[in-house]
Amino acid sequence: MTPPDLKLPDDVEALKAMVLAMAEKAARADVLEREVADLKARNADADERIERLTQILKAFDRARFGRRSEKLGSPSTDDEQQAFVFEEIETGIAAIRAQVSKGRERPDGKRPPRPRKGFAPHLERVEVVIEPEDRPEHAGKQKVLIGEDISERLDVMPAKFRVIVTRRPKYAFKNEDGVVQAPAPAHIIESGIPTEALLAQIAVSKYADGLPLYRQEAIYARDKVELDRKLMAQWMGKLGFELEILADYLFDEIKKGERIFADETTLPTLAPGSGSTKTAWLWAYARDDRTFGGSGPPMVAYRFEDSRAGECVARHLNGYRGILQVDGYAAYNKLVRSDRGNDGVTLAGCWSHSRRKLSCMSRKARRSQRRR
């Protein structure tokens, strides 16, 4: 049967064309229906996987930040490994969402705007202007600028090695005795191959970014730059010696402050000759007066020690007079003992540790009442 409003042409060729058009339309409808069904199945599978990954992520969140009764696995689980798991889960979720959203682009090629933090003002801006294509129908017409769309993307220039070639010409005077030449510039590594910029790169990567020298060795090898880790270790030792005077100056400036914040933490350290690690301590002393109306920059100094004894902090803060904010560790109490001559030090507590102590006292009181 044919619809009542459908008029068939009398011409055979026109009728054939109509039939072919209807067949193509039906074929496209079948393809579209199959694509829709496939997309629905992919969406359902992706939603299920996203939900499963999200639940895993929540479980790891509880394991890391929840109460002790909610923690999963062994208490000795490495936080860095948990952070790695979080990153991998987030990456998996993003990949699934990208797969699902593929083919859903808007007709104009633009995606919906979303809130975004602006980039730091000190970053270099490189402007790229994309002019519209000149088409034949635009010939002879004058374009008038009525506006523009601006977008910002974060770019990076990978670090690259280069060789600094220093030439110091020698000159002799005609018909005169003597030779003149500019003196060689001073370097941290005398007669060595690294510039000060390379030393800074290695030091920041090792101590600030936690990138061991053996990993840096492999990274640099990709650029066909062979830097042996033992050689870099020697450079770091020399650099540490040269920077010691700066570290002492920074600590002296910190001790001039009205208040200092002190804390200590464990630091696994290789035990020479044993092939294992031992527990060392890193003492941190910070000065930050911004919350008290001060204009000075925040500063922090670290001191490495093999022990957590009170003699360490007493030696570090010898001669300091002011407020020392600390946790409840008893070693800091030695600073206020009259026999040590540090009666100018005033200890200040920490709200977090105070609440923890009050909470412990409250639990003990409740247990005592239940026993009664």
C-alpha cells in the first residue's frame, strides 16, 4: 500500500530514481538504528565501569583518610602507592568518558564552556592569530572586525641540552714582550663539564622533585647525553658544600624572627656497607609572619640528624629568643630548662595536637566512668 498523498511519477526513469532514493533512505535509517543501539550499549558498559572505578576510588579514599576502623589493608601501605592507584583510576575514568563522548561534538566544533582558573600572569604569552579562509565569493568585499574569540592553552618547551663553548683569545703586542688573555671565569666545578644551570637542574630534580640520580641518568640518555650517576653524586656533594654558607645564613635569618615553627620527621637513609636503610631525622624550622601582618618572605631551613634527641634541637636553636611553636614532643621542653640558659624561649602549642590530647583525655574519662 502507498500513502494517499504519495504521487508516483508516470516516467519510468523518475520512478526508478524515487525507488533508489527510498532504498538509500531506508538503508541509512538501518545504519543509524544500529549505531544508536551500539552507542547505548557502549554507554551502559562505560557507565558500569565508571561506577565500579568510582567505588574503588572511594574505598581507597576511606583507606587513606578515614578513621582507623575504616582503613583497608595493612597500616604500612605506602601512601605513594595509594596515590599512584588514585591517578590510574582517574586516568581510566577519563579515558572511558572520552570514548563515550566521541562523536558527540557540536556542529560548530566547539565544546560547552566550563569554568577554568586563569594561568599565572608571569607565564609567557605567545599569540597565534587564525584568519578566516579567503573564498572566491569574498573577492572585492572589505572585512570589518566585529569581535574575536580568545582561548588559552598551556604549552611547554621541553628542556634541551646545549654546549657552552668559551673561547679566550690570546694576544701578543707587535714588537713588544708579553701576552694578554682574559682570566677563566670561576665555576662551582672547576675544570668540570657542568654549568651552574645544569647543577641546579639536577639538584632540584633530586631534592625537590624526588627524582633519583639513576632515573635522571636514564632521562638524559634519551638525548644522547651520558651523565654517570656517580659523577652526578660527586657534583651534588660539591654543590652542597658550596651552598652550606647560604643555608647557614638562611637559618640565622629564621632565628631572628619573633616566632618559629618547628617539627621533625623520619627520613629513611642508606646505611653504608650494610645494603639496608636506617631511620634518620629531618628537623624543619620555618618562619612565616604573613598571618601576623609581617612583610618578610616565608623561609624554612632543614637540619639532618641521625637521632631525635633533645640535644639536636638545643644545638640548632642555640641563642634563639622568641616563641617556638611545636607539637607535644617532649624534646622541645629541654629548651626552657633554666640550666641550659635558654630561658628566653617560649613554647607555644598546636591546636591540632591540643585537640588530639583533649580527645584522648575525654576517651579515658569515659572508659573510667564505664568501669565505675
